[in-house]
Amino acid sequence: MFDKMTPNQRLILAVVLSFVFFIAYTAIYPAEQPTDVAQTQKSTEQKVELKEAQKVEDIVGHKISEQEATVVNDLSTLTTVKSNNFLLKIDTLGRISSKELLQDMYNTNDDAHAQLIPQSGTKPLFIRFLDPLINEEATKTPYSANVLEINLQDGAQKVILTQKLSNLSVTKEIIFYADGHYDVDVSLSEDKRYFIYLGQRPKVNEKEQMMAATGALVYNDAELLTIIEDGDAKERKSFNRIELAAAFDQYSASIMYDFGKDTNIIIDRDKENNPIVYFEATQNMKFSGYIGQKTYKTLHAINPILTNAIEYGWFTFASKPLFQLLMWLHGLIGNWGWSIVALTLLIRLVLYPLTYKGMVSMQKMKDISPQIKALQAKHKGDPQRMNAAVMEMYKKHGANPLGGCLPMLLQIPVFFAIYRVLLNAVELQGAPWILWVNDLSRMDSTFVLPLLMGASMYYQQKLTPSNFTDPLQEKIFKFLPIIFTFFFITFPSGLVLYWFVNNMFSIGQQFIVNQQFKNAKDAEIAAHKHVEKKDD
């Protein structure tokens, strides 16, 4: 089919497919199936067995939001937890009902403090009982607390919550820490089947999440990560031997970890097929949690295993080491913007042999382009002979028609890896670069950086040798800088900065290659003149 297409048709198809893959697939549309970075063993995934007459899903599944709605209007704050960086509240159902980040760098687009607990949906530490009678009473019976307010400025503090039911008492002992994590000890007076919820994922700046994955993930002790994005939770799944479970958005997450190895972690779905995470708890259950930004150093300091909640999708294998390198550069330079510039330079140095080879190949193709056109005209009526003659010409001059493409294709995984790093790095929030760029995680509201990127891409095109035989092809490629500028206008400044600096290094490298070929031609002309003069 492709061999019957005209050059213009192939060109248009290539451009369309490139943009569908780069923009639509990676940035806007979620995958049709749950994204499993590594397929978890089948033995760790199983449907929850129904051990009671009434199905578990009627108690703890799809109807959670509806049941909570019956009491939510009557809830009030039971205990307030204060620190320099956040304000956390516990409501009368013993849930973490609110966590407000006080640092301005994490403010929403409306310049309001970020709120990590959505108003609707399940909330962290929410308990559901399998027995419908106990559960109904539990949703209507408020907890009591040993303290109404604690302040973490002087260190970790404990809150004890107690719920007295007709034939059962529930106690939650929670120790809160200033870094955002907490330890929980839940105990029941009698052994009853119940579930503890991780809560809905944070929904901060919801309209800006189109380019990033959101949903839930689990990470097991075999270092296998399973991600289920919003809209992809088609059925209930069960996991065990889990190190951590998280509900996340682009920059923040609600995480629970330090379960027993035999703890049954369940990912269910709500009415919109978004994942809901909970686990079946024992009569005496201890675990830990974290609600906050996915800052690498903070998570690593709490427990290194938590850094696995920072997901990069399919390119995790390349993105993780690139982010480590970026952090190391920031430790040396002290500015995230200049660290991105330095990272781009290092990447270009590593890829220099590939890009150099591609540029040289393109230059050779340009040089022999007139001879190729002559051969094509000469053998126009004999395609087989024409192809043989063209291949012989390539061989004679050491030119490879794919030589300019293959090195570029090999760079695509690197680009997507750095793309995922800069898109998910919460460290860039509120991080300034120079003058007008004061937040590398947001778009450049002045449009200066994307315009510079577009201009650099246009100038790079002017320098790069072209072998177009059709004016329409050349016109289409001339529009690519405009198209890329349009798309990059809304991208985070850090990502646009990387692309701009990458273009500048490409321009410098193209200058070197062009000058080398110019010097070689000048030397060839001078030698030819010298021979002619000698013959005379």
C-alpha cells in the first residue's frame, strides 16, 4: 500500500501520525487499558471472594459516595493538625477530610492554597464494615478525640480517635509528622470484617492534568508497578505483597504503606470508572500514610520505597536516572532552570556521535542531490534501472538515505524520557529561572520562551540541508515551527526551555558540520585549480 502512495501522501501521513502520537496519545488521550509498567503476577490479582450473603460491592464498592452523602452535611471538624507547611483536619467520621498546603509555590491557578483532599468521594482513613447493620450505625455515630488541636512545630504529635457503637468500639491512634506522613494503629474491640480507604486522588488544577497521568498505583515487593489511570478501572482487582498503594495526580499523592505482606489491597471503580483504593484490615492494624507533594527528597527521607509513587509511565527506565542526574546538577548549580540547561548539554554530548552522523549523511545527500535528479530523469521510464543507478551513486559517495533519519529516531526515547521528567517534577513548582520565568512548572504567560523556541526551530531548519524535490513538501515542513510553537505555548516552561536549548545546541552542531563541508569543498576547489595551473 505504502509503495503506491505519492511522496506528498507519505509526507502528510508521517506528519499526521507524528503529531497524533506525540500530542494526542501521550498528552491528551488516556490508554484504553490500564497501564501496567510491569505485569503483576496473576497470583497477585484476583477478585474479592464473597463470603457473606450480601455482596461486598454493595457495602464497600460503587455505593460509597452515595452512603457518605447521607451524613456528609452533618460532619464537622473534630481535630485540627497545624504545621508550618500545611493545615490538616479530621472530621467526626474519623477521616482526614482536608489538607491545605500553605506554601505559595503550590498555589492553584487562582492563587489559592492547594487543597489535596477533594470534597466529594471517599477520604483517607474512612472505614467500612462488611456487616450492613454495623456499617449503617458507623456512618451515623461520630468519633470523639482526645485533643481538638495539635501543632507539629515542636515535633510529632498523637491524636486518639474513638467510636463507640452498640456492640463494638473502634480506636484510631494517629501520629502526625511535620514532613506530611503519619503512622496509624487501628484496633477493634471485636474481630469484624472491615476495610480502610486510601481516599480519592488529589485534584489540584484539574484542567492542567491533560498531559499527565492521574489515577492509582500499587508497587509490590518484586519491584513491579501497576498503574490504573482514571477511566480505566473496569473491574475490581486484588493485590498482595504490596509495599505501597497511592492515588495520585501530576504533582501530589495520597499514599499508604508499611502494610503486612498478606494485606489484601483492592482497587475498585467508581461510577466514572476511576480507581478507588482500599484494603481489608485486621482487628489490630498498623500502617503508615502520606498526603502531599511528590517531592523526591521528602519521600526518600520518609522511606525510600515511597519514591516509587513518582511515576513516569512507559519511560520510567530512562526517566528515573535522568531525574537523578537533574537533581545532582541542581545540587551543584542551585537553580532548576540552569540545571535543565546543563542536563540538555550533557544529553547532547552523549548523543553527539549519533546526531553528527545524521547531519553528515544529510549533507552528503544534499551534495549529490543534483546527480540523483539527473539519474531519475535519465531512467524515468525504467524504475528498476533507475533504482540500481541511484543505489550505486549512494554507495560511491558513502551516502545513506536513512542516515539522517535513524539517528533522529534513536533520540525519540530520550526526548520522551526527559518530557516525562519535566512534566512530573514537582520540584519545578514555583522554581524561577530568569527574569520573566518565575515558575518552571507553568506555561510562560509572556509567550517569550515558546516564541524563542519556534524561532530557533525555524533557524535550525534554514541551516539544515534539505533534499526536497517537491515544493509542497518544503512548504509543509516550513510550517512545522509554527505548529510546534502553537502546541508548546501551553506546555510547562521547563519543558519549553529544554526544547529551546536543545535547538540551540543543534544549531551550533549544524554550524560545525556545514563549516566542515565548506572547508572540504574549498580545499577541493583549490586543489583542482592548482592542478589546472600546473597543467598549463
